[in-house]
Amino acid sequence: MTESPTPVHPARAGRVRRALPPVVAWLVSNLVTWLVALASVAGDGSRVAYWSTAARRRWDSEHYLSIARGGYEMFRCRDRYPEFPDVVCGNVAWFPGYPMAVRALSGTGLSYELSAAVVTEAALLGMFAVLWWLLGAVLTRATGLTLAIGAVFPGGVYFHAVFPIALATLALLVCVAGVRRGSWWTATAGGFVAVSCHPVGAVAVVMLLSSALFAWRGDAWPLRCAKAGLSAAVAACGVLWAEWLMWQATGRWDAYATIQRVSYGQGDLREPFAELLRAYDVPFRSWYTPEGRLPWLVEHALAAHRPQLWLNAAFVVLVVATAAVLLVRERRLAVEEWAALVLTVAVFLVPFLAGAQMSWYRNHAQMFVGLVLVRRMSPWVQVPLLAACAVQYALLGAMFFAGVLV
């Protein structure tokens, strides 16, 4: 006599259904990226092995892996490379949050390369999960379209690469979630991780500092200001942690500032519009064009960073316009919407204020937090935005897998 199957508790089944959309979005993001990689055939006719760690590594990836393996180092380039210009070499231009996470995971026995890929993909899954919670965790046309846009978000190919972009974006979303919940510890921890992962993470400090104006509403004004100021100060300590690690390895507190100034000509504030034009005019096609016959997608993607900039600017305008409409129509924004608005605008501006003409397209991927406000857009805006993002995702992804982007 066969036993009847154990019934599934309705509450548990409901929780599983509510958890499915972010998992599906993560799987779709991987599927789309894999298809783009398949379409990016190298000049010798070989295909990109998307599931290999080598396909996910670009220039800066090697620095992050070197920090994970052996920590920081700084030296005069000519001490090791006699023909090199007399500048500073080393890996002290890169922040430690992501490499330390990779090192921790490698303690399980995984290689550093595989650990880096696992950290990246786990962070991306976490991004979709936290975003889903911020969207209300209810599947509707608006939230479904928002997740779909997230799966092909501009610059999102770097969410799969050996870079800290996914982990830093997850930290920003956790920071937003903490502010929404009124959890000082969560918001501060998210801000600290964001800052320690990437210089653009400094936008978390800006948001936390301004949070006294729109968050912590159950507290009196002095306490609101104290929470905002203290959370911003603790989050900013991510920079102190990075500099402390660099000092331990090199004996110099100014290691990061020195390599930025001497080797990369950065470290000072730039005129943003002029920097934007320089970023737009970077001739990737001339510098890194692969040899041999190029596939159609790669051939038409060699200057995809230019429409990427237009799309990123349009995204910021849409987010700001949505917030403005909500303020006029409803006289308010939710706490998480204020936080997402501040972060989105700040992430867009930072690369042009700090000078990042070779990396802004991946830094801007952290505007993913703006999807909190995309949920409030009309379907007449969401659907064209999804189509534009999908096309641009394929083009920029082809640039990445063809080795044209750095």
C-alpha cells in the first residue's frame, strides 16, 4: 500500500513562490550574458567560454586577484621593468572589500579565480533578492518589468566579471534597505562595505549623511541627525580600512593617493562636462580591435560605450523625472525612493568628477539601485526602457567578451 505524499504547507509554498522572481531574474541575466558571449567570436574563430573564469577577467581583475592572493604591494616600475616609464607600480589603486571576500572564500579550498566568480555571482543573486524586497516582493506587471530591466541593466556584464561591481552594488542596496527598515546597523554596514569595495561607494556616505532629511522619522530631529552623521562617518571608515591595509604592506599612508597621482593622473576634482566628453571620445575601436574577421555583433559594438553614455544619462533623467512626478502628485517619496534617488544621481556624477574615462561604463552599473524608482514608472516608459537596455546590454557585452573593454 503506497503512502500518500506529504502535503506542502500553504505558507511555505507561498514563500517559495515569492522567492522565485529574483532567482529567475538572476538565471535570465546569466542566460542572456551567455548568449552574448556565444555571439562574440574571436578573430581566430574560437568562441568565448562564458563559464570559464578566464572569460570573466579583464585588466583590473588581475589586481583584485593579486590582492586576494598576497595583499598589497607598491614599487617603482623601473625596479622590475627597466624599459617602463619611471612611475609607481603595484596594486594599491584598488580597494580591498572584494579581494578580502575572495580570500575568505578561497579558504574553503576553491581557487582564487573560482572564488572570485562565486563571490560575484552570489552578490548578483543577492542584488536581485534585496531589490525584490525593496519592490515589495509581490509580482505585478510593474515589478516584473523592473526585474527584467535589472537582468539586462546597462553595464551589467560587469556584474558577472571578476570585478567588485556586483558586491559594491549589493552593499548599496543593503544600505537602502537598512534606511527603509530604520535599521541603523544594516544601513551602516552596507555603507561600509560599499565604500571598502570601490571608490564610487563613497556615494553611500552622501546618502547616509542626507538621510536625516527623509529617514529615521520615528526619532526626534537631534537623534535623526546623529544617526545620519554617525552612519556616514562609520561607512567612510571603509576608506581608512583600505589605507590601513595599504600602510601595513607598503609603510605609506598615502600609497593610494600617490599611485593615483603619479601613475594615473587622478586624485583631483575634474570639470565634469569636459571629463564626460573625454569619456565619450575614448577610441576603444582603435586601441583594442581584435584581429581577424569579426562577427556582426562585435563589429557593430566597437563603439558601444557611446550609446551607453546616452542611455545612462536617459536613465538618470527618467529616475529624476519619476521622483518629481511623484512629489507633485503624491506630495511625498518613500524612504527607499529618496535613498535610491540620491544614490543614482551621485553614481552617475562621481566618475566625471573624479576622472574615470576608461571605467565609467562599469562604474555606472551601480545605478542599478535606481530600479527602486523604475517600479513607479508607467509601462509606456518601462517597456521601451527594457528594449533599449536589452540592445545595449548585447552591444556592450560583445565589447567586453571581444576584449575591447578594459
